[in-house]
Amino acid sequence: MARFGIISAMPVELEWFIKEYNAKELNINGFYKVYEGKEGSNEIFMACSGIGKVNAAVCTQKLVDAFNVDYIVNMGIAGGISKKLRTLDVVIGSEVIYHDFNPDSLLEKYFPNTRVFKCDERLIKTAEKVCKESAVVDNYYVGCIASGDCFVEKSETKEYIESLGGICCEMEGAAIGHTAHINNVPFLIIRTISDLADENASISYEEFERRAAEQSNRIVSGILKGLS
């Protein structure tokens, strides 16, 4: 038996998952929203963190402290940075970085002595298998996901993130990976593209938000079934 902590930033990014697992909402101090469900013999704790890096880090630590989770999976939506990405493509994180932290990286000089947080290989391989076999996933990529406390819709910001190696961007993954790394908990960040992080981002985001969120939910459900 294993305990999985599943994190999404917004309620819409968790809706399908809660219904699929008939999850029960828990009333635990310090959580914005947290639910409990099961997949086979595995326990699932689904948490909505709220948007941004601080909310995400606090939520991750709460999952570790309150439930002693064995794995952390962050699912949701993202803006596409790489030119090969299209809306509803899936990105499985190989690693996560910050795009709004000092590029000379004080994180490397001081604790935790790294600016790159590696996703768990077993979870990556399981996610790839799910995506390959899924009827709803047209394209998926494994690559670096970049996080920062801003909604990216300017070409110069997009170009900067690409120069750091990020193929998509969002607002929580690196903080979740950072916290999981400190706690020695294997983690995975998986995102579906809702917009292309450009001047039209706000328009396409509204159109694809719910579809992209549900697709990420279905993939993570497949991962849990694969690990049961």
C-alpha cells in the first residue's frame, strides 16, 4: 500500500478527479481544500493548494506532515513555451525549475544546493505509458517545466523561459518539487497545455482550461491504476 498526495492549484483542476474517486472532503486546519479517496489498496489525498509558489509549497508540506505521503503528483494546466507544443498537448516533467529566481542561482550556492528538481523516473515512465495508450492524448512530451509567480503572455518572457530550458510554464511545480526534494519524497509534475503563453494566452486559456484540466486528471488516474 502507498499514499499518494495529488495537488492542483485550482478547484477546476481537481473536479473530475474528485468525482471519479467519490472523494470525501476532509476538514483539516491549514488546507484550502483536501479530499480522501482510494485506488485499489492505495490511499489518495487530493489537495487544492491555491495559485502560486507559496501556496503550493505550504500545501506540499502539509500533505507530507498530515498524511506521510509516499509520492507527490502535481497535475493541472500550463502555458506552452516550446514551439512544438499545441493546446491540449501533455508535458510530463523530467525536472522543474524557477524562471523568476536569480539565474546566477543562490539556490545552488546555498541550501538546497540545486536549482533543478528532478522528477521521479518510475513516475515518468508510468506517465509515458499512460499517454501512449490513451485515446484522448494526441501528443505528449517529456521535458523541463518552469514555474514563476506570473501569468506569461508576453513574447519576451516566453523567450527568456525557453532560454532557461523550459518547454512549458506554470505557477506551482517548482515549489512542489523543491518541497518534495527537501522531504525526500518522489514527485511528478504533469501538465496539459491550455494556452501558448503569448499575447493571445488569456483568450485560449478561457477556452481550453476545463478540457486541459480534465485531461491531466485522466492521465494521473491512469498513473495511479498503473501503480496499484
